[in-house]
Amino acid sequence: MDVDPCTLLITCPDRPGLVASVAQFLADRGANILHADQHIDHEKNLFLQRIQFLIDTAGVARVAREFDEVALRFEMEWSLQTPRSKVRVAILTSRESHCLADLLSRWAIDEMRNSELVLVASNHPDHGFLADHYGIPFHHVPVDPEDRSSHPKRIREICDEEEIDLVVLARYMQIIPESMVIDYQNQIINIHHSFLPAFAGAKPYHQAHTRGVKLVGATAHYVTTELDEGPIIVQDVMRVSHRDGIRELRQKGRDLEKVVLARAVRLHLESRVLPYGNRTAVFD
């Protein structure tokens, strides 16, 4: 039997009978539930669930075709992922290469499952050799000082042409246009070199050094129309001391940025992140 592990994500108003109804629907179509995790936000009266299950190929088609019956009854928003529906990914970067190099190496060792890394694009030409090394198409899209709108316009065209499902900002120091953010809602992940909401905006390590902090952090979040305000996926911190200058803070921060961004991308690819409002439920 041809068996595919599938993942079903559900968001809806909380009410009795949800878990039983979904489980019965899957059982009636021959599914074997492997994992089921859920969260209730009592303040919003919101139910969020992630279910991973095994089912044969014919069963996958039935679930995709017939789950709307359950979804309509419970006012559900839902999505279904199978290994055959690979997420098409684009990485955008600027001059710094540490996050890009780390992500490329993870794709090379097949750590980022359920996905296809389609392209790397940058406003600097520096990283073409790195993308070439891993066999990933590279697009150099310079920023024209006399026509700054041409760069984001071309980036959008490339992503649309390649039917990109997820855009990863690996220290990409350009603003994503509002129209693209809206059209790619919860499909653009950014790494911010700070433990948001502290030290948002430019030069967070300078801000941290000025304040004499004892921890530096990194935050991976979905991009929204408000800068550095999107739903947070992953955060982590590292201890620093009075002996650390801005250079040392940056160096330590880079280690965090790589790990935090990679973890966020992997969680997204494994359908473990359910955004709602400006928050996320992360089923890790």
C-alpha cells in the first residue's frame, strides 16, 4: 500500500465535539493518527489543532475533497500538507552571509524536509558563488538609487514567476512592499538580530551595548506591514558580559541568528506553526 504521512492544521471557534468529529472523519477514511496536539486560547475562544496521520493515496484525495463538510459545520480554517506537496522556497539576503550559508548547508544535508529550495536572490552579487556551490539558481537584483522601486518590483516578479510558497529573509536588509506582504501573508519569515520587542529597528547590537545588557537575543517572525511586529515563531538568547563590545555582541549574535532562523523555517515546513492574530501556536 502506498502510504503518505499527512498533516492537518485546523483553526476555529472552540466548541464541544471538535476533537471527536475530526478523529471520526479521519478514521472513517482509513487514516491512522500518529500525533495530535491542540491548544485553546480561552481569551479568544479559539481552538487550534495539528494532526499527523498515515493514509493511503486514495484516502488523501478523499480527505482533501471531503473535509469541507466538517470545516463548514465548525467554521474551520484548515490546510492539508502531504510529502507530495513540496513547499517552494526562496531565500533573500543582502551582504551578510552567515544565515544564508547555514541554510544552504542544511538543505544540502536534507534537513529541510517537505520543501524545494528554488532560488537565492540578493541586492549584492557577493553570494553568487555560494549559491552556485550548492547548485541553487542565484539572482542578483541591485538597488538603483534613482529608482528604488525597481528592486522590490523585480523581487516580487521572480517570486511570482517561480510560484514561491515561502520567502526566507536571511539578513535581507530591504523593505518588503506592503502589497507583497499582504499577498504572501504568513509566508515570509524574517530573522531580527534582537530579542523582540526589545531593540527593534536598526542597529540593535549598538542599542544593546549602550544599555549594557547581559543577554542578547534573536527573533524569527512572520513579516507584516508593521516593521518587526509580526507573529513570533522562535526566539533564543545568549549571555554576554561587560567585556563584550559591539564586535563581540555581533559575533555571538550571529550564532543565535543562524540557529533561530533555521529552527523557524523547519517548524514552518513541518506545518508546526499556526498563526492567529499577532500570535502563533507552535506545536514542537
